[in-house]
Amino acid sequence: MIRNFNTQGQLNLKRRNFLAASLFGSLALTANRMANAFDRSEMSIDRSRSAKHPQEHLSMTTLYKTQKVDDVEVFYREAGRVGAPVLLLLHGYPTSSHMFRDLIPLLANDYHVIAPDLPGFGNTKAPPRGTFDYTFDQLAQIVIGFTNALNLKKYALYVFDYGAPTGFRVAVAHPERVTAIISQNGNAYEDGLSDVWGPYQAYWRAPSEKTREACRDALSPEAIRMQYLHGADPLKVSPDGYTLDIAYISRPRMDDIQLDLVLDYRTNVASYPAWQAYFREHQPPLLAVWGDQDPFFLPAGAQAYKRDIPEAEVHLLNTGHFALETNAHDIADYIRDFLKRKVKNVS
């Protein structure tokens, strides 16, 4: 009897285990099906959201394009919604539109941001020296042709370093197009020139092989690296920027192009009174955001804008010449606040 009882009990136990396993297996299968259905539902919702707002996702993506202007193939970066207020970013020496890589995504949600490489810089392809005049007048003409080709009727100008004399020529030629100016270490006053300009000024006064060669050190990797690091927190300055610039400036025959522009910079200083007259006459909304440790352009150059544009706004940042390398978010905040208050929603 005991033996039969144990056998029956074992059979009952096996049945219970089998039923429990079947039940748990069924529950697991049901849960898995529910999870898969939920995942498919979420994917469907995500696709639906993307389908409803494809332009929103596209506008936040930086695109890399080229535009033919005469004999120049202008490379440029573009982001933001077409139809939004246009912000035209003009770089300086020795860099390219690459300097705006952090700023563009911060502004693309509100503005149609466009940043070309100037002839002689970055990825823009221009004719060789001797068949193309590497002067600031010519750089400005290419920018004007570029804006015409893109049918830009109105735009705010962001000018930095060489971008300032280029952009101010554009503004004087077409004041009706310029909605505002953001000057980030972009000079228009002798007050802003530091003593570092001594060798260049000697070259301007008496051009010769000797004075030209005295400026060549500015093209060296060490000098380019210094432009990025002087007065800035080195832990916040990515080496990508100056490493790329060194590679660009080291290309064959680039040194003479850059030395031609150094000599032609004297025309910028000579144009300061004309640009200041433009400021006084047209009173463009102007924001100066300046790295106050810049070894080339002193903070006095930023403050000087107020002489001709009393409502100009000036913000000094504790950083160097390439302020975007360390303070891109700060500068983006200043720009958004300034343009929202000063500029109508035009493009």
C-alpha cells in the first residue's frame, strides 16, 4: 500500500509540475507577444512622428554644399529651416566654416544658418594666385555673388577676424540686406589693434621681400596653435581646429596667397572711416561678443562700436581670439536674445 501510494503521489506531482510549466510557458509567451506588439506600436508612433515632421529633423542637420560663383566653387555649411531668418557666418584667418561647427547646431532651430569658406581657405576652390586677386575687395565680391546665387534677400552677419572686413564691405555695398551684425573679435577701429600688428604695419608701409618675410612666421604651425590657445583654457580647446587649419595653410602655394592678404589688410584699416560712417548712417543693430584675452584685437575695439552705434551691445568673455572654441553656448545665448529683441522675423 505504501508503495502504491508513493507511486500515485509521484504521478500527481508530475502532473502538477507539467501543468505549472505549461501555465508559466503560456504566460511567458503571452507576455512576449504583448512586448513585441508594444515595440511595434512604439516604432509605428516614432515613424508617424518622423513622417509628420521630416523638415524639423532635416533642419537640425548640417548639410555640406557647394555653389559656383564666377570661377570660384564656394563650399558652405547650411542648417536650419529655409524661410527662417538668415544668419550668414563669415570666418577669419587661418580657419574656415569649420570654426562654426559647435555654433551652427545651437542656432539652427531658430535661424537659417549659412557659413561659406572664403576663397583661399577651407574647402572653397578658387583659381590660382596670378589669375585671381586675393584681396578683401575680391573676397567681398565673392560673398555678394554667393548671397545672390542663394537668393538671400535679408541676413544678419556674424563676422570674425578676416570675416569682419569682408562682411563690412558687403554691408556697405548692400545696407538694405543687413538686418543685424554680430561682431565676434571682428575689428573696425584702430583702437582695437594691438602691438602684435607691428610687423604687418611695417610691411604695409614699405612692402619688400624683407618686410614680407618678417610676416611669414604668422603662417607657422606654432603661430596658428598660439592663436587658439592664447588667453583660453587649454582644456576646453579641441586640437581639431588648429590641426585642421595648419593642414589647410600648409597646402602648396598657400603661403603666398596668405601673405598677399596680409599686405592687403592695410586697405581694411584705410576703410575704417567709411565703415564707421556706415554705422552712423544706418545704425544696424550690433552685438559685439569679444574674447577679451585676444592678442590681436583688444577689447577697446569692441567698446568703440558704441561711439557710432550708441545702442550697440558689448559682452566681453574671459577667453581668447577663437572664443567659440570655449564659449559657443554663451555666444549662442547672446545671439538668440539679441536677435529676438532687435530683428523682425524676416529672411
